[in-house]
Amino acid sequence: MVATKTTRASNSSTAQARPDRTKAYALDVVAGRIIAGPHVRNACRRHLQDLIQGPERGLYFDHAAAEYAFQYFENVLMLSEGQFEGRKFELHPSQAFIIGSLFGWKGADGLRRFRRAYVEQGKGNGKSPLAGGLGLLGMTAAGEAGAQIYSAAAKKDQAGILFADAVKMVKKSPLLAKRVEFAGGEGREFSMANHASASFFRPVSRDTGRTGSGPRPFFV
């Protein structure tokens, strides 16, 4: 998942009062209370070290910005299919760490520190809904005018899996369903748009046969 641009997020006293889920997960992993692989353990150690040493390098963790992303997932998005049909998107601690790391860490200029993230999990752990939710956040709630969001893969069907999850989440969410419009018939959607901010979200692949030029992706 890639965020090719960054935006500012305002502080909130309410958000600051909530527990820091990103730090809590890192502490549990480093202490061995949560079993994780070496790359995750290293990411958690880095997070904790940077909370202390980061300011020396112009880095800081914006708890309010991380909490804003958490609240978007858990108060706006609704899951679909199987046992999760119609349920709110309750973030697993590992998902909260991913989202918190991406949206919470800032540089001295107030812009997001990380532009690129590599996320690897076993099948059935919700990677596609997580990525789809990030795309929807970028299209509807990141404060970016004209945001271009892409689900990209080598094959059209692959790109469409993540996009289809995002479409279903929009249709399940009363808040998003009023703001997002679709191109394509029911079950054949190929693009969605938030006209209020002139933003869109669509799947792209190498086998579409299109050679469009000039994309300016916000999230991919």
C-alpha cells in the first residue's frame, strides 16, 4: 500500500484522551505478549525507540491523526460477507498498529513520515478490506481535493478484489452511501467517486488495454 502524497491532520483533545493503541501493540509485541515475526518485532522496536529519540530527528507521533483514522474505520466503515456481514470494522490490534504507523508518524513539516508500507499476512486476515478502507479514507476523509485512489495489480481480476471489498463497504455504510457514486451497473462497478472533493477510486491493471497518461495518485 502506498500513499504518494501526505496531508496534515489537526490535533484533538478528545483523541489525545484515548488510549494509544499503536504504542500498546508495540509494547505487547516487544514484551512477547503477542507473538509476531522478526520484521514485525523490529517495526515495533523502531516505533518505541522513535517515540523517545525521534524528536532529535524532527519526527513525532501525532496521536490525534492516528485516532482520526481509527475512528473512520470503526465509526464509518461496515464489513460485508460471511460472519462479518453488517458489522462495524473493529480493528484488530495488528491492524491498528499498521494504520497508526501510517497516519500517526509525522516529520518536522507536519506531513506524514511514511509514504510506503509493505503488509504481509496470511490468507483470511482481512488485508483487502483494510486496504480498501484506506482507499476510502483517502477518497472521502483525508482532506485532499481531487484525490486519485487506485487498486493496482497485474491482472484485472486481482485489482478488482480489493476494489469490490471497498464497494461493498460503501454500500453498507449509511454515511458513505450518501456521498459516493458508482460507475457501472450493480455488481459491475468499475469506478466510484466522491464529487464533493472531485476524488475517485478505481481498479487498474496491466491487462486493461488502456494507456491513459498523467495519473497523480494519492493512495495506491
